[in-house]
Amino acid sequence: MMVTQVACRSCHTIEDVQLPLATTMLVKRLFELQVDPVQKTISLPRVLPGVPAELYTDFKEFVREHHAANLPLHRRIETTKARLRCANHRGHVSLTITVKDGDYEYALQRLIHLVHETFLIFLANGAYRDYRIAQLGVDPDWG
């Protein structure tokens, strides 16, 4: 079961988006959410820490696939509504979604879903056991 906790400190509302937010998911990681209404972006600056090159290459493809027309609608990110990209900053992977049509709720929902899928599907089904143990603190008996 996925449990998400949201804590908000000194929140400001911009087009129904609360900021700043901190979210805890799955592996008891704290995620900082950044909203830039001028650039029309929502970002998670440190989704994955200490990412090796081969994992990042696979993750870029995983992110790109979420714009594919053959993906079910509930998992797909419509390119007319939002555009998702990842970046690697000294081994720390970030996700940024650009809102194209003003629907911040849609973009935030898709961003959060992708983070869930990152931990539930991408990392769990790939050859990333050692990474999950070393970087995310997953119990080796469960990892």
C-alpha cells in the first residue's frame, strides 16, 4: 500500500497549487516540491540520489515512455497538457514537469504518479537491488 504524507510550511496558493510541500513516500524519503509559476514548472529536485550512469540512462527512457501514445491514458502524460523531463545533477536525479495548458492539478498528479512508479515499478523490476540498498536504505532482506 502506498501512503503519501504532505506537510506544508508557510504555503502560498498559486493557481490552486500549494508550495512549498514536502512529501514522504515508500522508503521514508523527504521530497521537496518546487513550483515556478513564471516558468510554469513543478519540480522535484532530488528524486533519486547517487545515481550511476547506467541507471540514469534507463531512467531517462522510463520517463520518456510516459509520453507514449500506446501507454494507457491513466499512466500517460499528454504532451498537449504537460511535458516531463529528468536531469542528472552530479548524480542526483530530478524531475520537472512543464504545465502547457494551465492545468497544474493534472501536471502535479502525473508527476506524483511517476514518482510512485519510479519506486514501485522502475526500481523494483530493474537490476537495481544494490542501488536500492546502498542509496535508499532498503533492507537487504527485502531489497
